[in-house]
Amino acid sequence: MKDVKFEEIVNSPFQEIEVVFQGKKPLFESASIDDLRSSGLPTNAFAEPEVKLTQSNLFQFYNNTKNNEESSFFENPMATEVWCWGNGSHGQLGNGDSKDRWEPCLIDKLTNKSIIKLAAGAYHSIANTVQGQVYNWGDNTFGQLALSLNVVFYPRKVKVLTGTRIWDIACGRNFSLFLGDSERNKTDVYFCGEVHSPKCTRSISNPIIDVASSTNKKSKKTESRWRLSRRSKRTSEGYVSPTYVDIQIRKLVHFSEDELVRCVYANDYTFACVTQKDCKGSEFEAIYKFTRTERLFYQQLKIIQKALIEPLIKTEAWTNISKTIGGECLIPLIDAFVELLNGIAVEIKHLSNVIHDSQPNNELFAHLFSDSCRALYDRYSKCYADALSVGAIHACNKPLSQIISKIKDIIKDLEEHLSLSQASLESLLKVPMMRTHVYCDIAKRLTPHFKNKDEADQLKEVISRWLEFNDLSTVRLISAGVTNKYWNECHTKLIEALKDPLRRVLKSSKIDPLTMSRGARFMSSHSYILFNDVFVHVQFNRNFQVFPLITLWVDNADESEHGLYSIRIASPEEIFILTANNAQGKIGWLTELNLAIASCLSACSSHRCWFSESFHRLVESSCSKRSRIPIRHQS
């Protein structure tokens, strides 16, 4: 356990825990009090100089940060493992039996489940994932697991809360609390288990979800009732459980409309909810509601990954498409999608901590308003545009349609929540880029609440960069669409030679006329295409010459000799004299050619590249909108 990052240690609140240690030494050997203090854990955990394991219910989970040589589409930076030890009499250790554990044991069922929080009751345990799912195990005598089984020896997902994104949990002695967002975009606190004090019932609603017991599923009972079955006991013959358990999920209703719940706590027979009142229009409300929408967005992306992308990449069609011309860009696209998904998961965890602990606003710069967050979207935007430009995404629609036909209900929900007219791979993978404006919006809403001038200026810079990115992303999509249209119409010979995910069509003589100068034969059979890295002269739609842009010199031609609106393009092999239809067409070609050449030169050289003086004079005199194009001077 050397290369791990420890996240949380949880124990049953009813028995003292005397072992808490993390570091490079073996985790569970005897250690001095100084070693324990140096581990960074709270000092009140170290009451004795010797570490001794007690029969308590203790869990520990950590992020696995070991380097893995084998790359995978679905590597998760939040991959977690949960370890447990202590008293297992009621299956609360999740190892499949009721045996006590004197040494830490890995709970295999929770490996790589992206656990973000754990809670332990007297004889039951709960784990919360970043996807808003809940896993319960242990004693269920009072229905505290929200499951119909009497006792659960392995972690099991709580399906009755499907549709609710749980983001905080707590355990009392024989009850559980769940804080989550419902489908109606409302945050509620749910309760199940033993109601010990009659005073508590005033804050708890009537049952809102009934779960029939495994032995009583066919019962025709219509009256909702809360059953407290007799506590099971351990005998010489082993664990004896009740015959059945009826579970009813209840909701805490002791909140006003302007009250937002930050977190839940529980201890023994009591519980508490920490709330924020009078927060309408406050920065807390803005962060709270933004985090709620991020959880929903993450859940939708996770559904796209699990229900569509993962089955798609297992098909033979995917393998064949990825081997076609340009198909290799699908792998970086899916990799960028998963990387973005994991980044959003980390962001949600960080935002939940800000809400839970009422952290100051400047903590948002650590992730939500960081350059690394925007970089994830930037990389995804590039990969999506690359795959779109060569038609690789469109090629996957046919095999994807077969997958969609099997999960019509899921697709219908996605179309409704994401406002899609028809779900396709192109529209579903485009969703993240259609939502980047929310980061700019939340920054604008929080700007008035940043009183520190430096922080306010930093937030304004964040807004500016997101606006620039949104514009850049739009340009990328338009350029990719134009390029894809060109590949669909051009000759196969040209596709085989030039089609590349990184190549974009900047200008074409079929759209913006550019012809050979006077006297040239068969002018109509010649066409010219400007890509972002090459200039192509096509003859008779199948023969072509390719000129790398870094080898070209473009300038204004002598109009007295070659006619109006003429352009001179010089390469090491030959010189072109081309003619546009009008002055604006000439300026457009000159501008695009010189900018493309400048971009290529700057990409492959540390020296600044430069425009010709005559080009700048032409632009300045003919089109005032282009007058800001910089002159590049030789260094």
C-alpha cells in the first residue's frame, strides 16, 4: 500500500477504535505514537502508545494511484478500494460471512466503484459512490439497509433509491440517512430504520416508498405500515434472523422552502441535518444548484458510457471502422470522453466538499475555475472535431442503432433530459460541448460575491477564457462540418491521399471562385483547395498536386500584367497566377492563405513569420475589417 492516497477512515460510533495508521510502513503493524501522529490523522485518535486492534467495525478506503502499464478506455482516476476489519457478527464487514476479522480485508464488491463516502452503524454499513448510488450491507433487522433481505453479507445496491442522486449519507445505531437530489431537481433527506424517539416522528413523513419483503412479495396488503421486526440474536447454532422485513423509506419534512440541506449526521439514536437558511440569491444557493445540475449531467454522461459506448466498442463494426481511413481518431475521442467524465466526477466531489464544509469561495479556483477543468473540455472538443471531420462518428451510427433498439426506454429518457430530437452518436457525444456555457454563467453569478479585488479579477479572467473557448469550439465544429462535406463529395483517389483527422478545409474554389489567369487552357477543369497544412491543385477532379504551406509565398500579383484580382503563389517548383471573381474574393483568399502559412510556420519554427508589406497594404486599403491583421517582421 505504498502508492496509495488515503481518503477516509470510518468506524462504528459505539465502540472505541484504537488503530488508525497510514504511511509507507505496513499498515497494521505496531507503531509508536509519533509514527501515528506523523501520518496526518487527528491526534485524538491516538490515545495509547501501542496500536491494538479491537472488535469494532472499522473501514478504510483509498484511491489507487499505482502506475498501470496497460492503458484502458475506462481507467478511473477515482478508482477506490475499501478495506475493513473488526467485528463481523452481522455481516457488517461485507466479506460474505459473519466472521470477525483481525486483519484488514479488501471488500472486492466495492473495488473501482468510485466510493466517495462511507458510514457505519452498530451492525450495518453504507457506501456512497460519485454516481449517486448507495451500497448497503450488514444487519437489516429494522430495515435500515432499505433492502428486503434480513441480513446482507455482501454490498448490495439500493435500487429503491434509483432516480435519486445520493451525495451524503449517515448511519445511526439502527437507522440510515440519505441526502440526495430527486428527478424533480429537489434535494431531500430520506430515512429508513428504527425510529427510537417519538419526538423524531414529527419530522418524518409517512412512508413514501414501500419495499415488500422477499417472503411477502405477493401479499395484497394495501395499507402502508412500518414494521419493526424482533432483533435477531446470535445462538450456539449461529446467526438467527427474522422471517421477513418490510421496509418503508420515509422523508424528513422539517425544512422550510428557503432552506438548503448541506449535510447529514447521525450518532447512536440521534441524527441531525445541517442547513443553510435565507440563501435566496446568495453565492451558496448558486453553488448548491450548480452542483445539483452537475450531478445530473454526470449521471447522463455515465449512462451514455455504460449503455452505448461500452457496448459499441465491443462490436466487430467498431473494429472495422477504426481501421478505415481516419478511423483511428475514434480511440482518442473515447479516451477524451472518459477523461472528461472522470474530471467532472472529481469536480463534483470537490463541490460537495465546499457545500458540506461551507468552504470559502476561493476554493472554487482549485478545480471548477481552474485551467485544468477547461483543458479537459478543450481536448475533448479537438478530438470530437477530428472524428467529425472524417466522418468516423457518422460511420458508427448503423452499429449503434442496433444497440439503441434494445434500450429504447433509456434513449427516450436521454432525449427528453438532453433536449435531443433524435439520439445518435454524433448528438450524444456533442452534449458536453453544448453545455460549456454553464461554467461561464456560474462565474458571472458569483462575481458580485467576490469582495477581494485579486479574486474578482481572477474570476473575470476565468469568464473571459470560457467565452474564448466557447467561440473556439463553435469554429471547430463549423470547420469540421465543412471538411466532412468536402470528403463526402471528392474523388476516392484524393481521399486516399489526403484524408486525415487533423486536416481541415479552409477554402475551396468551388465555393469561393479562384481560376487560372488569362490564357490558361481548360480553366474550368482546375480547382484549388486550401487546407490548414497544404494547398492542393486538382485537375480533372482526379489528378492533383500538393504543396506544403510552409514552402509557399503568397503575394499580390501585378494587375496591369495579369488582370484584376490576381494573386501570385510561389512554390519551389513553380509559380501560380490565380484570379478571383472580385476584390472581396481576392482579399479573402489572400487572408486565408497568409494566415494558414503563418500558422504552419509558427508551429514548426520558433521564429516569428511575417506577411509581405504589399499584402498588408492591400488589406488595409480594400477592407477596413481586415486592417488589424498584424504585419510579421523578420527577426
